[in-house]
Amino acid sequence: QMKNPLEHIYASEAYAKAIKDGIDVNFGDSKLLKAWLGAKALSQTAKTVYSPQTHGRNIMGNAFIMLANGLLPTKQSLAKAMKVTSAKLVAGRNNKQLGEYMARMQELGVTDSSIPAQVIRRNLQSILKDPDSYLEKTGIGRGAKKLQDLYQAEDDFFKVMHFERTKEAFKKTYPSLGEEAIERMAAQRTRDLMPNYNLVPKAFKALRAAPVGDFLSFPAEMTRISKNLVKYTMEDLGNAMKVVKDADGRVISTTVENPELLKSATKRLAGMTTVGLAGNYGVNLSKELFDISDDEDNSLRMTAPNWETNQERIYLSKINV
């Protein structure tokens, strides 16, 4: 039987609220602002959780981030990610071992940190004290909650896979380290290299109340991830090799001291390069395949809405004249 370390420990209402809210933004008790946040939450939900296209984009975006990390799924990581996802979505699929693993993922900060899902949840909490309990009261509400859980599970699927793949690599890179140390290192990499609402700066979290723009936390996270991808790649390349220089700073010799770390770094470098070039390559290749000229492409841009004018297109067929 598990012992609750917080048993018989009490806190004032203000202190308990501070613990519950953590580092999130407190917008006060303004009824007008709460009504605005509630309306914005409904709009955001319609454009994300209730949109099949956005679910597809969410999955595709996470797949590209995994590729930028230089990570492809293995049988073990894919199986673990599928088990966690199914346990969250389908009743009766959980067990003690899987429950302990899911709790460990939450403890390490790997799962339950989807940016759109958490932004919507925080906005809904402005008008509902407990959004989850409220949604459970009606059939429509339970269906809505299932869609929210699905959106969160899509993120968790890739984060668990990232964690497992990183853990596999670290076991080969640092064979002398114990399981606990490997898990914490892998979790740190997953938090640093995958979108995580809990790590969004407070100023960007506050922008969820702004009258313009939605999910501004996401571009902030993509900037953080891009910086960390470069940082970890350079660090791993430097730690994997020993460079000897002369008094004038010229390189005399280079020796690989950790081949596994070098392999991980080069895979990540290849992944970043592939993702960085794939978009333009796909656009140009599709235009060549279907014999679409630049003039035709520009003409099509002019017929699109203002917000899509400068959006690149990958063509799936010839232009019907």
C-alpha cells in the first residue's frame, strides 16, 4: 500500500491555491475577463479539439519534430507509446504496471503538457471551477472530454516515444549509469526537445487573454526547441570527440572518444537538415511533377484568402483549367 507523504499536512486556502496554480498566470476575479476567456476557450476548442484537420496537423507536426530530433520509432518505443495512449483513451486497458509507468512519466514532466490542450483547459477554468467534472455530467460533455483526451494523447504518444528512444540511446552512450540517472537524463532531453506547456514563459502564458492571436505559446516553444536542438547537437559533438590543438590554435588531431554519442549527434544534425529542407523540396518537386510554372503558382496565390497568400503549396494534381 502506498503512503501519501502529504497525509495530515494542512495549508491555508491561499497557499493551496498557489500550489495548485503553480507558475500559471492568475487573471484575478474580473467577471468581464472571465467571460472573455471562456468565450475564447470555446473558439479555441472548435478550431483544435473538434477539428479533424487540426488533429491531423497535430500528429504530423509531432512526427516532424521527432524527425528533427533524429529519432525514428523502434518496436519497443512504439509499443510503450501505444500502451500509454490506449490506457488513457480506452477504459479497462490499464493495469498496475502501466499505471506506475504513467505516473512516472507525469513525475518526470514528460506527459500531460500539450500546449493547445493546456491553454484551452486554463481558459475554461476561468468560468468553470472543475471543467472535467462539468463535462462528465452530460453525454455531449463526455464526448467533448473524449476529444480533449484524444488531443492530449496524440502529444503524449510522441513524447513517450521520444523518452524511450532517448533512454535507449543513453544506455548505450553511458553504460555505467544506473536506471534512475538514465531516466532523468532522458526526461530532461524530452522536456527540452518537445513542446511543453509547463515550460512556456509566464509572459507568453498571459497572452492567452489577448484579443488577437491564438496559442502564442506554441511559437515560443518552437523557438526554445530549435535553440535546444542546436545546443545539444553542438554539445554532444564536442563531448564525443577529443580535439588536440597546437599553441597557435591549429587542430593537430581529432579522436572519437564516445562513438554512440557521436552517432546520436549526427542523427540529430541529419534530422534537422532534412526537416529544414523537406518543405521547399516537396513544393518544388510537386510543381515539377505536375508541370506547374511559377506564374501559375503565383496566380493561384492571388485567388486565396489574405491569410493564405504567402503559404507554400504541395500540389497533388495538375491544375484544372
